[in-house]
Amino acid sequence: MTERLTRITTKKGDAGETSIASGEQLSKASLRINAIGEVDELNAALGLLVASLDAVHQADNELVGQVYQFCRDVQNELFNVGGELALPQQHFVSEEGVAHVDAFITKHNTQLPPLKEFVIPGQNLPSAHAHMVRCIARRAERSVVQLHQEEGVSSQLLSYLNRLSDAFFIVARLLGRLDSQNEPQWRR
């Protein structure tokens, strides 16, 4: 395997530009660089969720183990999302990736009772992290949609990001219920 990141500080970005994997120079304020940054932030937030799952001993709970594996799968796929954003002519996000998220949603949503009101985030630490991931996923999606409107991105990329916030809403509900079946909900 070749070394990819041998120099971290290059000083090439001091003037407010950076290059993407295709070699193209872009402003750090461009829609594409913003979208790449949002996806990177999403992956980092997901790392916090994964670390909080370690704290609840995911090996002792089958559901937590499934959520843990799903999170790791998404983290890996987010590098494909970033790769596709950095190499606009390449497509790394597949229909199978979208189907994987859909299958997780379908399987785990059936384990939850229907909601009568909005859920108030913060039932426990892992659930709160999952809600943050949900929000950041939606922001990343908005950035990629904005990029799509200007330059176009693949339909699989759009679908994948669209599904993630739904999946992490379900993750947040599942993890919150580890401590209590009474989800805090908005009172009108």
C-alpha cells in the first residue's frame, strides 16, 4: 500500500484555495469544498457516536452491536461519498450502499412504537450523539443538493445522504430506549 498522506502541512492553501483529488484548484469557499467538509464533519460526528457505543459495552447487547456495525459501515461509505465529491467524474456510491441503509431503516423501525409527537433529543449520551449525527447528515445533504443544483452529482449520492438522517433518527430512538422506554416528547 502506498503512503497517501506523507505531508500534512503544505502551505498551498494559505491563499484560500485547495486542490481536490482530480487535481483541480478550487476556492475553499466553493460549493464542492463546502460539501466535502460537511461530509467530513459527518464522519467525525459519527466517530463520536461510535466511541459512545463503546462506553455502553456494545458486545453485551446485540442491538447495540448491530448499530455499531451499521455506524462503521456508514463511516466507510462516507469515504466513498467524499471520493465522489473530490473526483466528480467518478461514481463510488452504489445502489447497494443506498439499499443497505434502507434495509437498516426497515428492520429497526419496526422495533419502535409509533410516535405521537416530536422526540426531544438527549435521552442518554449515545442517543444524543445519534441526534447530532442526524442533524449533521441533513446539513451535509443540503450542501450536496446545492452543489447538485450548480454542477450535478450522482443520484445514488443524493439518495444515500437523504437516507442517512432518517437512519440516525431511528438509531437515536433505539439507543435512547436502552435506558428507558419513555422517550421524552414535545408537549404542546
